Amino acid sequence: MKSTSRRDFIKKTALAATALPLLSFPLNNWANENSLEEELSINIFSKHLQFLDYKTTGEMAAEMGFAGVDLTVRAKGHVLPESVKIDLPKAIFDIKSAGSHCEMITTSIESIHNPLDVDIIKTAAKSGVKYYRTHWFKYLEEKTMQESLEVYKQRVKELSDLNKEQNIIGYYQNHAGKNVGASYWEIKKILETADSNYFGTQYDIRHAIAEGGHSWENGLQLLQANIKGIVLKDFKWGNINGKWKPINVPVGEGMVDFNTYFKLLKKYKLKPPVSLHLEYDLGGAEKGRSTITVDKKVVFDAMKKDLRNIQKLWKEA
């Protein structure tokens, strides 16, 4: 009997899964004690593989050991919003045919009143995507900060209602800077009236620490019931030309206290799907370039290293 390669096994398993009926939603990310000891389900952010086509992206995700692909569906992404109806089903088919999965996408979705945003949600849901990340909201110049948050609270409520109709979950990422969501209190505010089964937050520990310093644990406690997915990456502060700035680094080489973070996730019995981001210098792959200045192996090796380190840190926490 011929032995089956790991890639062939994953490919056959993924193709078989496409024949199964879709699971009903909503999904939650609460885990039992036994499942908390298992490895995390880590997806590779396709922003860093935009120098590859859909099929090769799926092949490499499977070969490197990722659970799936977090596919970019936005301007300059793997799939462009204006061609989502045709290209997203094709991209997902190619990724699955190559032996991987695509259950999450990263988008520029902002409102149900934008027809392209609605097209993305409906096409993604029909294609078996379980989660999508929205765009970031900007504070409105003609309104106060509090008024802006009320506007976006309504937008999120409307998105959650559409998500329920389409059987898909949306989430908003906390992100350092001046947009809505740099503070975890802003996130909590815009989620107030949303259907929590169908809209939550994609918690990013790197940005939480950059903005929250020592208070990030409070933010995690505040948002734990709203977490639908997480982003993993690392950073440290550095003095660049006389100014202190965050410098992105490989997992385990920066300021993120993964041991405490993972212990808290286990304490809250949270084991959400993961999107791995690599924002440190990788010849342009970190910026989503379609042409990179380093050998592809440099990018793949960095991804595998971060993946191994995360699983090791999770197991030890």
C-alpha cells in the first residue's frame, strides 16, 4: 500500500469537507477543559501571501501546517470587492482544492448601505465563510467623539442583523491609532446594541498592549464575551530617528506577554480562531506586496517559525 503524503491527506480531507452540509450558526468560541489543551486553530493572513495565486496560497498554507487562510477581500487584496461575486467563490474553491480551508476573510466592509459591502457578506456566507473582519471606522469631523460612536453603534447593529439573516459572523479589530477601536471601551460601546451572536470583536493583543500598556488585561476582561476571533503578532518599542515607535518583530521576541495572555484565554475558556500576522520586514510580504524582494523561502520559514512558537507558547501556558 502506498503511503499518503501529508499534503495529499490534507487535500483529500478538505475536498471531502466541501461535500458536507454547512453547520448551523451561531458559533461560539467557548471551549471545554480538554479542548483547551489542544493546539490553536491558526490561519495565515493572506496579506502576506499576495505574491501567490489562490491555489498556491492554499498549497503553502497546508504545507506549512496552518488550519486555513484568512483571505483578504478588499482593495489591493487577493480578491477585489468589485469582483467578489466571481472571484471569491473561485478563490475559496482553489484554496480548498489545494488542501486548505478558508473560513475567515478580512474586508473593508463598513455599512449595509454600501451595495459592495452587502455583496461581500452575501457571497462570503454562500461560499461557506464563517467570519469576516470589517474596516476601521474614522471619527467624524462634523460630530463629537460620542456622537460618532453612536453612529457606528447603529452601523454595527445593522451589520449584525444582516449577518444573522446570512448566517455569518462579523468582527471589529481593536487597532492602535486614532480610529475608533484603539481603546477597548470604544469597542464595547459600538457593540452595545448588536446581536452578540453575529457580531463581536477580533481581539488583537499586539495593538491592545501598544495602546493599553499595563491595562490590557482589563480590556480583555471587558471584551471577553464579545471575542469571536483573535490576531496574533508581536512588537517592541524602539527609538527611530529620535522618536519612540512600535517595531514589529517575530512572535516571542517582543513585548507581548503571551504566557499571561494565553493563561487568561484559558481561564475564560476562550479558544477562538486565530489569524497570524507577520508585520516585520519580509521583503514587502509584510505589506501585502504582489512582488517581494526576498526569496519566498524566507517568508515561508518566518511563518513556520511563528506558527511553531505560538503553539509552543499555548501549550506551556
